[in-house]
Amino acid sequence: MASPLKSLVCDDGRYQEAFELFLQRSSEHQCMQDFIHTQLPDILASVGDGKPHLNVIGVGSGAGLIDLEMLSELHQKHPAATVENEVVEPSSQQLHNFKVLVGQKPELGFIKFNWNQMTAAQFEEHWKLKKMMKKADFIHMVQMLYYVKDPGATISFFQHLLSERGKLLIILVSGQSGWGKLWRTYRHQLCNTEISQCVTTADIKSYLESKGVSYQSYELPSQLDITECFTEGDQTGELLLDFLTEVLDFSKTASAELKAGVLDLLRHPDCSVESQGRVIFNNNLGVLVIDHQS
Ligand SMILES: C[S@@+](CC[C@H](N)C(=O)[O-])C[C@H]1O[C@@H](n2cnc3c(N)ncnc32)[C@H](O)[C@@H]1O
């Protein structure tokens, strides 16, 4: 049954504000950057097979910080190649932020950006309608598969867009993270499956295995300071709680019982550790890399 609570995704302004706060309070982007600079170069080495031009698709790019780090590694591995990058991002604010960032970096002249202000599903529809035959050498979906109706079908569509030596990279929270525990316990109360899914890399691995799709997998340790969530009426805590539960105004709209249960679980050792008076939530991420399937 769909949750009667309103999804945070319905209010892009508050969603983006909550995401920004989450980035400030967590090591989310730091651990991704570590992965991008240490492990991703080897993954990108074989894409394109020496082609002079590479096609990239970024799905749910946000403000593009992580995308640009990945593009920089791609360029270092293939310095002679030009790049065409489809950016798929429904938030006009985030797309604007991404364009501003690109405008500040003249060194990105080797990349042609195509801006698609749309969801992954709209991009798929548009691609099919235009009967596009172009193949992609590198596709990434960083922390976005929560927001599609059918993550498996989305992966399958984008995997079919890969060129022969192409790679699809997915980053989501790990099944072993505090998020995994929270969602295994409260998925039915918190998740409105019409618009957001409580998926972890464990769910995606099961899906891929059921389809016989092989993948490479990496775990990225990460933390999120959620201390303020436990101070009644604290605005920062309430915004973080919205992000953690994916529910708009969770503190004001959830039942007292659900709120108490979620708060108890968030500070339970399965989800968090307490250190120097702070409550540190396990925000570990998982990375999955999928090849072109013939
Ligand atoms: C958690 S943020 C991640 C942003 C960026 N990839 C990062 O890691 O910093 C999720 C992004 O997915 C976008 N998004 C939401 N629904 C989407 C959909 N159906 N298709 C594509 N992107 C979506 C949001 O606007 C947001 O920018």
C-alpha cells in the first residue's frame, strides 16, 4: 500500500535544500571522489577502445560536481578523445547550477554538453521516439535510482545503450548501510513507490543476478552526522529527518509512533555509532559496474 505521507521529492526546493545539508554533514562526496581518483581510472581505461570520440550519459547529475570529476578522469585516460555528454536532470535549479559550473571551467572545451531537463523515463521515451542509434561509452547514475518507478527496467534500458566496450556505473547506498536497515524495517510506511524506491545496491545485485547480468562491485565507507535529528524542534534535524525518511515534513506529519520508531532505529547500533557526543549514521555506499551485454 502506498504511504499516505507526502514524498520529499514532491517539493524540489526542500529536496534540494535537504540534499545540500546532507552533503555538508556527510562524507558522501569525499568517498565518491576517493573512488573516482583511485578505482575509476582503471574502469575507464578500456572504454571506447581508442575511439577519437566518446559518448557519455549522466543520469540524475544534480549540480554536476561528481560528473565533472569523472569526466576529468575519462579525459586523463583518453586525452585525445572529444566527448559528447548528455546530462539528464529534471530539476531546473540543479541543471542551472551545473551549467554555471561548466561556464567556470574553460578547460572543459573538449566536451560538448547536451542539457536534458527531464527524468530518466522521459529521456528513454524521447530516445525511443527519435529512434536514436547512438551508443554510449560511459553511462553513470549516481544516487538517482531511488527516484525511478522501476529501477530494473531503467538499468536494462541504459545498459542496452552501451557501446561494445561501454560501462554503466551505478552508485547507491550499500545494503549494509544504516539506510538499508532503516528501509528493511520501515519501507512500507516511508516509501511511496509511485515516486521513490528504497533501493540499495543489495537489491540491485539480486536483480542483476536474477537476470544473469555480471557486475563488478565496490564498497565505499561513508558517514553522516545526524545528531540534530534527536533535538525536538531543531530545524536542521528536521530537514535531515526529511532526507533520511524521504518524507516531506516528517516530524510534523508522521504519527507519534512512527516518529518514535524511526528515531529509535536511527540511533540503534545497527544504523549508527555514538562518538564524542555525536550520532554518526552509517552512510556506506556501493558501486556497481556493468558492461555492455551482447
Ligand atoms: C541524490 S541527488 C544526486 C545528485 C548527484 N548525482 C550527486 O550524487 O551529487 C538525486 C538527483 O536525481 C535527480 N532526479 C530525481 N528524479 C529523477 C528521475 N526520475 N530521473 C533522473 N534524475 C532524477 C534529482 O533532481 C537529483 O538531482
